[in-house]
Amino acid sequence: MESVQPKYVPISTLAKIWGRSRMYIYRRVDMIRNEGKFNEICMQLGSQQILVHVDKFETWMKSQNMKWLKGYNNENQVRHYQ
């Protein structure tokens, strides 16, 4: 029998899943909030309790990586041709 994986987890659990510190995850949640996507990816249960949707967080992280890679590649191409 397969175990059921929760969709929403606390930040401390997400930090363990990603192998990062809780502060790293909190900073990413702040970035998500600044982009206006907080309600799509996270749930605020109280003043201190935030749950994060694991799959949506992973998708967001991948999109951030692609933005960084595209910016990095564009900078290198500009420097290369100057």
C-alpha cells in the first residue's frame, strides 16, 4: 500500500524536503508574496502558520531557475560580443 503524500506542508517540512534551511524557504515565500502568487502557492492559517503546496512550489522554483538562466545567458552573450 502506498503512503499518501500531503499537498500542503509547513515551511519546516518543506525545508527538510528541499534540504535547505527554513530561512531559505521563508525568503522564497517572501519572493512569491512580492510576485502576487502567494494565494496560489501558499495558505496562511494564522499569523505564524504558513502551509506551502509542494508541487506548486517546485514549479515556481523551476521557473525562477529558468529566469536566472535566461538572464545569465543574455548577459554572457552581450559581454561576448562587446
